[in-house]
Amino acid sequence: MEEVAALLLHSMRDPASVPGLGAEALDDVLHAARQHALLARLEHDLAGLGVLQDLPEAARRQFANARVRANANAITLCFEIDRVRRALTDLGIRIVLLKGAAYRRAGLSVARGRVSVDLDILVSVADIGRVERTLIDRGWQAAEMNRYDQHYYRDWMHEIPPLVHGERGIELDVHHTIFPPVSEIRIDSETLLAAATPVGDGLWVLGPTDMVLHAAAHLFQENPAGHLRDLLDLHDLLTLFGQHAGFWENLIERAGRHGLGRPLYYGLRYAVDLAGTAIPAAVLNRAKALFAPNAVQLRVMDWLVRSAIVAGSPGQASAGVLPRFMLFARSHWIKMPPAVLLGHSLVKIIHRMRGKSATDTG
Amino acid sequence: MRLGAAPESALRAQFHTTGVRLRLAGLCVNLRTDVPAASDQILQMYRDHPLEAGVGIDDFRVWLSYTDPLRRFVRRRIQVFIDGATPFEPMPHRFAYVSIEGALNWCISATAINVVLHAAVVERGGLAVILPAPPGSGKSTLCAGLVMRGWRLLSDEHAVLRPADGRLQPVARPISLKNESIALIRQWAPDAHFSPVFTGTIRGDVAYLRPPTDSIARATETAAPALIVSPTYQAGAAVALQPLGKSETFRLLAGNAMNYHTTQRCGFDTVAGLVDSCAAWRLSYGTLAQAVDAMEALLARVQTGSASGRLAIATA
């Protein structure tokens, strides 16, 4: 792991150490925290420890700025959640909030200082057509998209093409499951909906085990490069739910049922390794016995995750270029069967050469 | 030390390595680039700006480079990164300096501890005038016209208001002129330093005017807002001043604010306080000379009227 990456990780794990940093190290930590959208979370923790005033004025100014922006983002997100709820209320269906929206509405500590750029919801696969039509009736618009990208979402992905409200900027992603069906992993939306927890106003969030599995799948079935924030999400969720009786047993059982054992194992392993999460040794051993890859694969994955989960600074020579590329390739390899992946890569390369690829469908 | 006083070769090297740190609107922005077209222009246009020490705490780190190694040589394209994010699409290499200015605008608009309005700000005799207006209304042109007649430049783009005391924080960056304004201001101020004209940007032709050294030297000196004047250029129009109502002024300022939604209650209170404390006018004009004269006359009335200046103007 590179020096700045280690410094950021250490600062997030142990915020009390931040006021003791020298000017140069503090500057690097702040830059890395901005880059990973972690400044407001760090501010929250430093304020909680009562050590903000021990920092230089230039650092306090940045933290104050991050706090204002994160608060505004939270208000915007709650407003947008409410707009979606109102738009869909007549359908009488379960609307499950995912990720940042769920953390915020469920009042979990993981929402502190967390900035969301989009709103993710999950509905039953049977309702997806009605939900999409209703949202479009009520002012949301589908982004302009070529036929290939439409096909990519409609036939392969776990969500429909993103929607944006005509008068507001925030993107709405409507999911019908938590992992792309084009992969071998097929998770029934009904199973997720049945285990959901109500949070009031007819809104729901995933049950604790599904919430953790979604976070782990999002991170380790896709590309973890530069996604330290998501690992810290996972750390917070595991720390919180780990105190509930029966949580760990349910988690391992549920992961096996969903076919998400491997990403769960990685999630547990790197949460302990990088974020210092307290997970009982018996749970780790059991997850390892059931879900771990072979020793060689695991060594490679260790190297990839440790060298790439904290992004390098653009324009600075970085040892992380190869691991980042390998993780990017891996995420596609996992997501798509080889024939689909080959076709998809060719289409993307052709679009890129023509300079047409405006979408970021990966 | 000023940028222009530092050894050029050392600065050029610094652009590649640790970056050149500029202080703007109370922020410290670290500029790093390996594109000479960008660093050459920065050295010219920011010649009189103070150079911050090599080590310190940056509010933003800006990195401008070629989109990929091949693009360094053929069909050159550049990309700007702000703290690792890419808020703008890649651009042709000839817009390297335009990208830097765009990135600096982004940094100033992204700060939420001050309320940032989309307006030019000039000052004379301790009285600051805010010029809010939609793009194309001649705000930057009038701003440049005044600054080249001895007014102090605070900003041609951002009225940065401190919520604590309602005072304006200077930004003092190059003034961006578009299309016909470029030739107009060249004629108005033949001795001023201009960047090359960048043709074919999304806003048409753009050129930058280096601010007077005095405005830059006083860039840490805040100013109290005294007047709000919304300029409207109309070819052939006679010069006219009309009073602007409080609610219309509020809408004009808040509606064009860069971070009004982010600053929430504080944004509302700050803009409301500003509108309450300043007289506001709409200025229509057909020539720059008319507009500059009208502004000078208006300011003179405020100055001579001292405390009752607002009343005198309102009844004039």
C-alpha cells in the first residue's frame, strides 16, 4: 500500500491521530479524503472527539465546507426520497431504499457525512414496468441512450436505465435485484422484499443481512478500486449489526443462499484487514471454509485490494495502475459470461474509437 | 513573492511536480499541469499574484493533462481533474488555459462557507458595487470598463459574501471577455494585457484581461456592499437608471447564486441582508462610455449623500 493510502486509512480508523499529523501529511490526508468523498465523515468523527479546534485554520475551513455540503446533500436526498414515495404511493407496493438513501432513512450511523450522488430503490421485478411508467408520467425522464446501452440495461442488468427528474438533477436508479442477472448469480426480488424492514411512510430498507450482502457484492463483485468509502460503509454495517443476536449465522446462511458467499468472504476479510472491523474469529473461519478461493487466488486478491482500494492521485506516478486495471477487468469477468463479455468489450472499444460513448455503463 | 518575480524555470518545474499554489478568495488552490500551453498562460495572466509557500494545506488540487499519452502528440486533447474528479468533458488542447479558468470557477463555486453569487463586483472609495446579470448582458464588459478606469476589481464572475459580516471577499482573477467585448475593451484599454483569443468555445470567442496590479495587491481587503446595479446592454439604447424593487433584487441575486441551495438558511439570510442594506438599480446602456459615466455619477451621489445616500438616490 502506498504511503498516502496508508495515511488516509489510518486517519479514518483512528481520527484522534489526525491533529498530530505534520502539515504535509495533513495536506495529503485532506486531499485523499476529498478525493474519496470522506471529508464530511472525518469531520463528523473529529467533531465527536472534540479535536477539530486543534487543527490549523486552513483544515478547519475545509471541514466546515464539507459539513455544509454534506448537510445540504442529506436534505436533497430526503426530499428526493419523498418525491419518489409520493409518485409511487398509489401503486401500493413495497419501495425498498438502497445504499445511502436506506442508511439515511433508517438513521444508521453509516449515514454520517455521507454524500449521495444518486438515489437507489428496489421494487419487485413484477412491478418494474408499472413503476417506470408511473415515474415517467410524474416527470422523471430517461437519459438519452443508444440502443446498445438500452439492451445492456434491459437484458443484463439489475436495474433499468437511470431516470432523472426534469426539474431536479439527482439520478434515480430503479433496481429489481441487487446483482446483474447476466452473471450466474440470480437473486429473487421477492426474497429480498419479504425480509425488508419498514422505516415509516410506506418505505422499506433491506433486512440487515441483505443490506450487508448488497454492500459486499457492490464492492467485491464489482470494481473495488478507489472505493474506500464503500469498505467503510461495510465496516459500519458489520459493527452495528454484529451486535444483534444471530446476525453472523444468518449472514453466512443467507450469503450461501444468494450465491454471494465469495464477495461476503472478501468483505469480511478486507473489513478486518483494512478497516479493523471486530468480527468473531469463528465467523471468519467459517466464511473462509465455505467461501474463500484457493490460496493463490486469495494472495492475488489481497495484493489487488490493498494496492487499489485507495485511489492514486491523478498525475502522480503510482504503483496502483496495474492492480486497478486488473480489478476493472475482473469486475467484468465476474459480471458477464465470456461470450457476452467479448461482445460487450468490442462494442465499447468501437464506440470509444468513434468517440460516441457518452454513457458510463462500464 | 509574486509569481512574476520567481525564476521562470523553477516555476515551470514546479508545475510538473508539487504544483504552484495560488491564493484566491481566501482559498488555496494547487495548480499542477504538464501542458505547457496552460502553464505558460498561467504565468502570464497571474504574473502579479502572490506565490504561496511550497508546503501548506490546499483547499483544492487541480491537475491538467493530456487525456492519454497518444493525445500528447496527435489530435491533442486535455482533461482537468479537481481532487481526482472530472467535472468537465475533455477539451481540445487549444483550450488548456480556458479549462484552468473553468476549474478555478468550479472551485470557488464549490465552497459553501461563503455565499457565492453570480455577479461582478467592483469597488471605489470603500463602496463596493455588485453587478448581477445573466450571461450576455454585458456584466463582464462593464466590469472591465470600470476596472480600466481606476475602480478596484473584486471579481468579474463571483460575488463572494461572508455570512458573518456580509462583506465581500475579493477574487481578483483575469476578467473573461466574450465575442464583441474583446475588441471593445482592447480599444478602451490599449495598454492592458490580454490573453490570446480562444475561438470556438461553447461561449464563442473568449479572451482574458489581466487585472490591474493594485486590485491583486489588495485581494485580501474585503469590502462592504453599497449598491446593486444590474446592467443590460442594448445596441443603440440611451443610458437609463431605474430603481429595482427589493423582491425583484432578491430574485435576481438568489436565482443566479452558485451555492444558494447548498448554503440553505445561511444563503437566504445572507442574500436577504444584502438586499435590505443596498439600494438596487437597473442600468440600461448602449455604449460603454455612457455606462461608466453613469456608474461614476451614481457612486458620487452615494458618497456625497453619505449616510442619507440611499434616500437621496431613491428619491432622485
